[in-house]
Amino acid sequence: MTIAAAISELAGFLGDRLSRAERDLFGHGRPKNRAPFLPPDAVAYPETTREVARIVTACAAQGCPVIGRGMGTSPEGHSQAMRGGVCVDFSRMNRIVEVNHADMDVVVQPGLTQEILNRHLQSTGLFFPVEPGTNASLGGMAATRAGGIATVRYGSMADNVLALQAVLADGRVIRTGARARTPAAGYDLTRLLVGSEGTLGLITELTLRLCGQPEKISAAVCAFDRMRDAIDMATAAITYSIPVARLELLDSATVAAVNAYAGLSLEQKPHLLVEFHGFQQSVAEDAARFAELVDDMGGRIFRWPALAEDRAALWAIRQNAYYALLASRTGTRAVAIDLSVPLSRLRDAVEEIRAEIAASPIPGPMLGHVGVGHVQVLLLVRDQVPGEVEAASVLARHIVERALRLGGTVLGDHGLDGLSDMAAQHGPGWDVMGEIKRALDPLGILNPGKVVPLPH
Amino acid sequence: MTIAAAISELAGFLGDRLSRAERDLFGHGRPKNRAPFLPPDAVAYPETTREVARIVTACAAQGCPVIGRGMGTSPEGHSQAMRGGVCVDFSRMNRIVEVNHADMDVVVQPGLTQEILNRHLQSTGLFFPVEPGTNASLGGMAATRAGGIATVRYGSMADNVLALQAVLADGRVIRTGARARTPAAGYDLTRLLVGSEGTLGLITELTLRLCGQPEKISAAVCAFDRMRDAIDMATAAITYSIPVARLELLDSATVAAVNAYAGLSLEQKPHLLVEFHGFQQSVAEDAARFAELVDDMGGRIFRWPALAEDRAALWAIRQNAYYALLASRTGTRAVAIDLSVPLSRLRDAVEEIRAEIAASPIPGPMLGHVGVGHVQVLLLVRDQVPGEVEAASVLARHIVERALRLGGTVLGDHGLDGLSDMAAQHGPGWDVMGEIKRALDPLGILNPGKVVPLPH
């Protein structure tokens, strides 16, 4: 049982769609922004579900790891090849299979990206509402249970995947879920696969729920003197049931970085970016109520872009924040820590984490989908500066511990060396995940080392 | 390994909270409305999670089946004791553990009912939006993935359970999910347990998402000459993105039954009942757009009840429909078939099923949460009339096949003798469910015969 034997079998039927070129291996094992760099032994470019099944079957026979990969935009290193093996690159499976207008759903292949899907849907009056802020593949978004700036209104991938086709660890092809909106009796295999990070199956087709494009969109930029006021405002909007479609927080460091990066002149204060979707009058009413609350909280709304392109520019601020922050400190990479706490703890969590960061040598700007209690801390680490990697690691550990102590969750794992966040968060539930993994992938070939511990 | 040995051990620590009284056994094995009647050997009334764990541990040691039970309102026979054993009745675990106002969530025990929870929440400005139309227990609603009249707006139990505590088949206690709105990395064990019908674990605590009570509610009753027009109207409301909070269909047979049952005088035509939730202006706007569409579709809105008690009376029509239909044919029981099809197939599905029913001797009125493509057919069977049971069984089979052929799903199973709907709907995915079941409950003691086949 060897990886080499598996690869030579794959080469037999994939031909030049199996690559061992160094350029490919490097491109597929490198996480977007964190060490370690763990390339696969080969990269396969299947074009059909049947080919994926054949790849997995051949790898299973040889005990060879199989790692699925979309666009590789995850900052969490989801497609690192911890034990080598074959990376299944879905870039050639990127078709829209069918758009069902009347049912407001779409069937797609996993390599299609969210941006391209939405570009295609533009003329249909429909759109897919999960927007992670990078041009991620829809298969990767499902595998990592991605959310985004509109999760507060439309939910994450957990809420918007109706059905899947997947190849299991033994090469079996299954279909889960249905286009009908009420699922059949039975275990929710769709939601078991969503978020499983390629460890239980490789997603080869997705049926996604679509939404009607809103008749009216209104967006605003608001500044606050203090971070706590911005957070109180976000919390108030949710508890007053104002149906915000997007609600994003940027701290003042992030605002400074986007000013520099994009030549803007936002006041260097914490900001909320907000958007409302709906019919004419309801959007006007939502916006008016929001504005009233901002006023009560001592904030200031200083822009209501009326044109679609001005709104796009507004949201580009948020989408470029990551790159702006990277550019704000030369020679840096960003360790992203995504956490979510109950709304009532958000202010405490942010203030405590800010104090922790202030006492460390590492800059740690914060932003997030604050309407769902989500905050992203980007630790801007210079690998070459002595002590920074260690300091960042201690800081990350403290941040995670603090989030968990406040009843929060941490997305992704921040201890690839043993996945210890998982044990802390799930307790005995993590053992149960291991039991499910062993039942469905007894050889442990699917994306080893993710979600559950590496097999011995 | 015997059931008797398990029961005598349970009696040791439960005392008179373990019952073998015939009255209890009968009360706990009788499905709401369908044969066969399969009582357990004993009924346990635990008061704590620890006691539930102790019960399951003792039963596991003896290979004794354990069947959880809430209020027993399911029409699908979920708590029938297919192999005897111990019924765990959660009626003494019915407390609200905590209401977190600021976070809009609540922690409850599984025996609490939805109606009592909402009565308690009334003064808080919050409510729990899943309303199955009977006073079901929240644990049972989670176990059966219940939806209800507001699923179209607020989702089902799959969307509204944030976290669970559960006792697994070996007595382990796990916690899944979190109060934070963005779940941690890891498999979605919460949504695996929701809908698992007590076959993977017994739910002993639930954390539920709450919503703000709407500032303004508006409701209407609309009549249509033809069933197809009512369905076209429902479909149009969804595709025009009118954010209905409730949208229910009653066919004319159902309307006749509720008229007789409740002394009403609705026109004997297909009806839609609709409700809008939101701020003042948005509700007015939603209602106006809906009314315009009804007009276009040739329907007629003849009542907009302004007072809360009149709206309650309106929804009581829907909630009593089941009992009204039972009363409409003496000596009958109702075999409920819940199906859901993609919206675009709803009209065809309903018309084909109506034709099928018309050609049979069994009355089969239809109603449903039509905004999510759901239709319930109630076959009114008289067990004592020769041939009716057989005719109903054939009819049910045809209806299920038709729904599946139109891309639909069927809730519950309609072939307790082998669960054949499950194989038809899930294909190889059903095998995967069996693999998960065996991994988590290798002895097959948790609610045997549900979701996956009975062990040999």
C-alpha cells in the first residue's frame, strides 16, 4: 500500500490531468496565509463525479490520502496535505448544471465560484446570498461551512445547501437532501457533510437555495467614537429586530489600513457598514429605525450611497480589508482567528481581546460579521522577526481561551499540532465526531488531520 | 441480557417513577392515529439528565430498547415500542432552564411544550417560532425535526435549535453546538441529532433561538374558485419574495369540515390563510402586494382580522382542521401523509394526487404549509369497513411514489414494515445512515426500527 502506487494508477486514467509538477504541488499545499507548508504528492484534475469516485477508489485501495480543493482561499489551511497524498482539484468541475427559476434553486459543480455564479444569475432576478468575501469555490464553501457578510440575514452554507452529491471514502456516490424545502425523514447527511472539511466525503455537486434580488437596497457607513458604541449599536439593531442584510464592524486600525490601501479618507474611528434589502417602503422604514438608533448611540451616519456602484465601492472596503491590513505592515502574514460569542458577551470579548493584543508586540486589528456575534482578529506576524511567531501563538491561544470562556466558538482550528481547540470546544462530542469519521472512513484517507485527530 | 433484568434494575433507583401499570403502557405505545399498537414493557419518568444516563446505561448492559417520548403527538408512531423495552417519558423534565433575553435564546428541558414556552415568553417580547399545531414537547419536536405554520419565514427545528445536550446509547452525555450564532469547526452533531427520532441519542436539554415579537401582525383569509389558483397564488407570493410569516392551504373538503366542526360559514372553496410580521409600514406594504396578487389570480380576500383574538380564531381554524376532519367521518382514523415537492411541481402534485384519491373509496382531504411546498393528505380510514385499510395502504403508496417522482420528499415513513420509503428516497445514503447508527448505537437499543431497519 503506497502513495506511489495510487498515483501511478491514477495517471493511467487521468493522463495529463494528473500532475506531479512542482509548480502544481506548491500551488496546492500552500495555505493562504499560514505555516506549515505541506504539499501533496500529486494533483488530480477530474472532470466528472465518476472520475472522482475512481480516484477515491484507487486511493482507498492503496491507503493514499485524498484532499479535496476548490480555490484554496481558506485561511485555515484546509487543503494542506498533512500526510501527503493526492489533491483533488475541482477547478475543471465548475459548471452550472441547472437553474430552476420557479423553485429558486440552482445545481452547480463544486469548482464553480460564488462570484461567477452570481454574475450568471444577475439577469434572472435571483442571487446566491452566501458571500465569504473572497472568490471561493462553492464546494469549498460547503466543506468549510462558510458564512459571510450577509449571514445575519440569509444564513451560512449550513442554511443554503439543499442537497449534495458526494463521493465517500470507499468510492460510493451518494445523494443527500432534496430540492423540496422540507427534508425527508432520515438523518441530515447534507448538514453532516457541510462543514466536514472533506473528511467524510468529496462534494461533487451542490443544490443551492437562491433568493430573489431585493427590489430596493439601501446601505450606510457609520462611525463611532468608541468600539463599544459600535458594538452596542450592532447588538441593538439585532435585538430591535431590524432586518439588516449586512452588518460589518471595522476597528480603527482596519479603517486606517483601508484608507491607505484604497486612497480613502474615512475618519479613523470604529465603523459599521450596513445594508438593507426589501421592498421600497420597508427598506426606508428599516433604514430610518437604524439611523435613529445610531443617533441614540452617539454614532454618525455620514454616507447613504444611492447608486449601485457606490454601494459596491462601500462593500469593497470590507472585502479589501484583509489585503489592506497585510499591506499595512510590510513582510507580514496574517494569522486569522475567527470567533463568535453570544451577542451579550460581544462587547466584553472585544474589549478583553483588545487589551490582550495591546499588551503584546503583535498588531491585531479586528473586524467581523458582528450581527451574528462574529469577530475576526488578524494577527499580523513577521516570521523573520525573532519572537513574533511565538508571541502570536501565545496570543492566539489566549484569544481562543477567552472566547470559549465567554460561551463562544472558534472557527477553524488553531492548533494544527493536535487540534486542541476542538477538544476544548466539543468535549466528549469530539470523540463522537471521531466515531463517525471511523465509521465512514475507516482507513482515514479523506483529508487526514482535519476535524478529528490524525490516525496513528 | 433481558428486558426484565433492565427493568428491575431501573426500578431499583427510579422507585415509583418506573411504571409497569397497564394504563401507562397503553398510553405510551399508542400512536396518535395509526396502527399497529406496540406498547413498551415499562415507562420511566426521569427528572435529570443524570437519571436518563443511568437508565440508558442500565438498558445498554441488558440490550434493552430505550424509546424517548415527549407528548406523543406525532402522527407517525415515533414512540411505538417496536421491540418492547423502556419508554423514557420526559414529562417530568419540563423546566425552562434560562431565558437569555439579550442573546435571544432559551435553554429548556425536552418535556416542555412549545405552547407553554411561548406563554412564558409572552411578557419578554420574544417568541419561539416553530409551531407544529399541536402542543408538542420541544424535545419531541427536535427529535422529529418538526416544522409548522411559520416554517416559511422562520424555518423548522433544524434551523432553530442552537445546541443540545444528549445521552448516547452507551450512557455518555454530550453537548453539541453553542449559544454563539456561528458554530465551531467540527461536524454538525446538533443537526445530526435533530430529526434522528431518538435513534442516536436522547435529547435532555435544548438551546433554542428566539425571535422578537413582531411590532405589527396582519392576517388574511382568501378564497379561490379552484385549488390550482390557490396554489398558484402561494407560489407567486414566494417567488415575488413577499415575506409571508405563515401561508396555509385548506382544500374545500377541509373547509367544509371546519365549518361543521366550529360553526363557521366559510365559503366551501379552497382557502389560503396568510399572516405578515414586521414593522408597521413593511407589513402594510407586504399585505398590499399580496392582496394585489390575489386579485390577479382571481381570488378574494374577505377578511383582515384587526384584533389579536380574531387572528387567533383564524389560526384556530387551521389548528383544528385535523380534529374537524376526523369528526367529518364517523369511526375514522386519519393516516397522515406529509409530503413536500419543489414549488414548481406543487400544482401538478396536488392535482395528480386529488385524481388518485377521487378514484379511491377513501376520502383524502388536503391542507399544508404550502409556502414551503408542503402538503398533508389525511386519508380518513375506517378500520372496520372491509377493504378500507388495504385501499388506504395502496393509496398511500401511490401518493408517496408520485411525490418522489416529482422530486419531492416524504416526511415520516409509510412502510413501517421495512421502511421502504427511506430506501426509495435516500438510495445509498440510507446505508450511510445505517453505518452512522451502528457506529453510535452498536447494540441498536435506541428506538429500534425507526429511521434505519430493525437489527436482525
